[in-house]
Amino acid sequence: MRTVVCFGASLTAGRVSFDYVELLGNRPTLADFRFINCGVDGDLAWNGLHRLVDVVKERPDAVTILIGTNDVNATMSERNRLRYLSFNHLPKDPTLAWYEENLRAIVARLKAETEARVVLLSLAVIGEDLHHEANRKVTLYNEVIRRVAAEENLDYLPLNERMVAYLLEHEADRAALPARLEYRDGLTNVGNAVALHANGLSWDDVSRRNGLLVTTDCLHLNSVGGGMVAELIEDWLLRVWPPRGDT
């Protein structure tokens, strides 16, 4: 059985977002794989770099990396910057250049200390207004991810690109939904979504109530968004290690 570590932040941890790692573990096509969730809520790439020991000790055959949403979110306002600096004990202000430095360091350490196949996923949308400043910034961070993948000879999974295509194709579906929740800094959107979920609503129910198609609160994923992550990883694993008997 091959070990796959899914490395990231809250989208991977699956506590305040749809749990795509659990979904992967339940796929019959992936019965030959063991999935380990190595997601930590709120992590920036710098935080992830400093807990790679948890990945290395598993001696993984594959590591999927989906990290950077908090790096983007931390740059969206002064309030966000100060919150992340304090809560995440950051040694410096988050920037695009620092994100790239930390992502490259994560990849370098995994290459040096494991035999794993490493794959990078592009970042999910932040909010569902594709013209919003948050998504313009996400595009810049995804350019970094694509460049690192190319230069390090790693596979790249186009999560953001798939989400954007889905949102464009299903824009008409919003007519049956309440007004769309818009991105805002701070924790209000996330807190409201978590409260609704704690009161019995599924993540998809929360998403619909907020007029959203792939996210629940503009940052975290419903089953559509989480399903995209799982599908991309599943397809990649089965390309790298085809089932026995396949040619």
C-alpha cells in the first residue's frame, strides 16, 4: 500500500471545510493508497515549512501540496496582516516573494528527505467574484506555483483553473440562490459559516445559503470545490501508479 500525505492548511484539514482527504480515502479506485491528512488550520507556507517533520516521518510515496490561501489572505488588509503576524508567530510581513521562498524550501526539503513524488496544486478561488482584488492576487500566487513546479520538475494540478471554469459555466445557477456572499477581511464570514455548520447545516447547505457555488464562506470549500481537489489528486495518482492490469 502506498502512503500519500496531503499537506496544506484548513482546506486540507477538513474541519472548517469539506474534507477532501476523507473523500479520497473512501474512493474504491484508491484502495491501494493510504491517505494521511497533514493540514493545519490557518497555516501559511512558512508555518508549513516548520512542520515538515510530520510529513517526513511518514516515509510517503507521494505528497500533495495545497498551501498559500492564508498567504494571500494575510495581504488583503492591515487587520489581516496583524492577525496573521500574531496568531501564526510570523517573523516578517507576508509577501508574494516570501511565499515563493517558503514554497521552494518546502519542495527542497521533501526532495532531500523523502523519496516521494511531490505534486503542487494551484490555489482555490477566494470569494467567487473573479474580478475581485483577492482573486487577482491569487492569480499571482498561482503563477509562482506553476513556475516552481516547472523549475523543480514537479507535476502541477490546476485546481484554480478548474474552479474558474466551473464558476463561469454555472453563473446562471446563481439565479436560484440568495445574494452572493462577498469576500471581506477578518473572520466574520468564516465564523458565521462554522456556526451554521455546528447547528446542523451541511457545508453544502451553508454554501447555498450564502449564494455560493464552490465555497462556503469565500475561503473554504463545499463538496463541489472539495470534490475538484479529490478528483485532481485521484487522476494524478492513477496516472503515476496505474492499477494492476492497466496498460
